[in-house]
Amino acid sequence: MRIKKWLNFGEAENIQEYEREPVPKSEVKSFKEFVSLVAGEHIAGTEFVIGPLFVLHGVSATDLFLGLLIGNTLATLSWALVCAPAAVKTRLTIFYQLEKICGFNLVSIYNFINGLLYAGAAAAMIGVSASAIGIMFGIKGPGMTSLYPESFSWVLIIVAVGSVIVIVATFGFEIVAKFSSLFAPWMPLIFLAAGVAILPELGVTGVSDFWQVANEKIWTGVPIAGATKYTFWHVMMFSWLANSAAHIGLADMSIYRYAKKASYGFASAFGMFIGHFMAWIASGILVAYAIHIGSKDPTAGEIAFLGAGIAGLICVVVAGWTTANPTIYKAGLAVQALFPFIKRWKITIVVGIVAIIMACFPILITKLDQFLGIYALVAAPVGIVVLIDIYLFPKMQLISNLAEVKKLKFNPSVALTWVITLAASYGLYKYFDADFYFFMALPGCVIAGILYILLAYLQQKVFVKSAQTVNL
């Protein structure tokens, strides 16, 4: 009966997601629901891609463990002290809050880009889940260095997997959260069991010799041919800022607006330290073993199967679903803001179809670290703008939500801040010949903060004063 209810699209017509109004207190969710949601979202199939990246790029064992510890702590604090408080204060999606600040015309550009980036992230999850389904049916999926689809059968699997994800996301936040709560409790156990089970095959006979094997056979500090060398700084910055679009960029306001308290942001620790700490370590162990036994280009499904058999494959499939569901949901909210008179569930289906098409191209998985780095550069400055507008402008006696108050369709101070910050960040990236976009995210936030304060002050104080003088 529940499945039938989920598939009743007539019922989807009546779902209230508060896209353009604050979430009422009667609709807030429990801390337990947020734990399930964030654990499900961040214990993802892509952990079987990201963990191996550190092995392939020659991270040392010490750099890995220390970098993950510090980076994931910073990520948790970013959700708890930055994103969740802003979400609880406004009870609005980032998309509607931004529209109040910068105007419908400008936010439409941001929403389109953001929706496309969300669709790309969801596509990567779909592709990872499909790699596990492919093994079950004896169909070889693209490897971790493949760029394009390799068979029609693979495309059919992508369509099937993606369709399930889109259907769940269509029915809104409550169903997305319930879906995660069904699977979040047991997925970490599969990740852990898979990594531990393979250690004896690499020569670990007890706790005492783990560190030696880790340095000699897993995180050796030597990258594979053609890969750049990653250090502690790469690991720390990646684990902190891989989701910076969600926390510093405030995209997860769309999720945490349902939180009863801002402290619910600490629920993110369950995702960070289970998904982005333990799971990355476990998947790194698995890919090291796959390389050890001669695999040239293993898929996420293959390395999961090596460690946990069919249970590992099921875990990859479900982990992809529980991450892609909220991602597609947020993509639907972003694009729906462009068409406020069209129901969110209809927009979500369209966005989901786009994600399915994108998932057919494994380049999104192969270049996942670069994709997330670009996403951070695009989204983080926007989050800084919103934070300054919410918290700092009232203290500076500047008008918050200027576009709403002055009936502006396009706020030039926000537009200039965004464009100049992106150009400056990319310029720094090229000037320093950086090999990692994440290194530019923090300077980008600083540049955005300074620019927006200066430009908004000029816009609201100097220009307004000049206009008043002319009128006299």
C-alpha cells in the first residue's frame, strides 16, 4: 500500500513543500530524522569513488587519516554553525531567500546553474549505483578512468536506476527522509565489513601490523602513472569543502529549514564521520586490493563486490539512491524557483530526466573531484552574500532583502560580487598553477565578503544619497 501511495502522482499534486514561504513550526522534523537523512545522503555510492581517488593520487597514510579528521570536523562545524542557523532563522529555501536579496532575474541565472550542478551530482550517484546493478547482470560498466558510455545495456541500467530515484524525490522532503531512514542504519556496517574483510588479503594479521601494511600497500604516498600527487592539504580541503556548496554555500538551507533547532546541524557529523571518514578509508582499502590482484580499471561495484559480495553490491545501489534522492529534490527546488507557478513535483521529474541523461556519461564519476571543486567555486560566494545580508546588514544599518524591499528584479551589487569573485578565484587558480579547485574556495569566500559589503554600501548609501540630492 505504501508503494502504491508513493506512486500516486495525483497525491503529489497536493504535497506542500513551502517553496515560497517559511516552513511552519508544525512541520519541523526530529533530530532522529535529520540523522537518518544526512547519514543516508553522505554514506553514498560515490564513497566507492572518492576513497579510491586518495589511493590513486598517492596520499600517504598519515596525511589521509589526519586530513580526514580535521576536514570532516570543519565540515560538521560549517553545517552546525553556518548553514543550520541561517536556515532556522529564515525557514526558507536558499533559492527564495536569494530571490529576496538579488531579484528574480538574477536568481534565475543562479538557480539554473545550481539545478544543473545538482543534476550532475545526482547523475554521478546514479552511475555508481548502476555499476553494481551491472555486475549482478553480468554487464561490465565503465571503469574509474572511462569518459563515455560503452554499451546500450549500460544505458538501460542507468535509466532503470535513475527512474527509482526520481520517483522518490518527486514526493518531497518527507518521503525522501523516510527512504533514508529505512537504509541508513545498516549501510555503514556494510562499508566497514567490506574494508575489514579484505585486510587479511593485503597481509594484515592483527591491529599491530595494520599501519605498516597501510603505508606499504594501501596509502603508499606514490601516485599511479599520470595522476598528480595529493598531500594532507588536498585531503583536508577536499573533506571540508567537497560539500561546501551545501554548507558554506547554504544550499542545505532547503533541508535544515525543517529543523526544530539550529543545533540539528550537528547531525551532519553522522554523515561526515561515517560516510566521509570510515567509508573513504574502507573503499581505499578495497581499491588497493583490486589493484593488488591485477585489476586495471575497477568500478565502484567491483570493489564493493570484492569486499562484501552481493551485500556490497546492494549497499552501493542503495547508497547511490539515498544520496541522489535529496540531491534531485534540491535540484527540483532550484529549477522550480524559475517557474513558481508550476508544481515542484513536475519540475523534479524533468530535472530527474536530465540527471539520467547525464549519468550515461561516466566522465562525471571520473572527474568527480574536479566537478565538486567547480561547484564549490560557484556556490560558496553566494552563501557568503546571504550570510552577510541576514546577519551583518542590520548591524550596518543597511537594508536586508533589498530586492524585495525596493522591488528590484536585478541587484547589481550581488551580480558584480558573484562575477568578480568567480573571475578572481579562477585567476588565482591559473596564476598559482593549482591542481585543485578547492584551494581557491576559501579565498573566493573572502573576496566575496569584502566585495559585497563594499558594493552594497555604495549602492545603498552613496548612490541613494546622490539620487536624493538630484531630486532636491
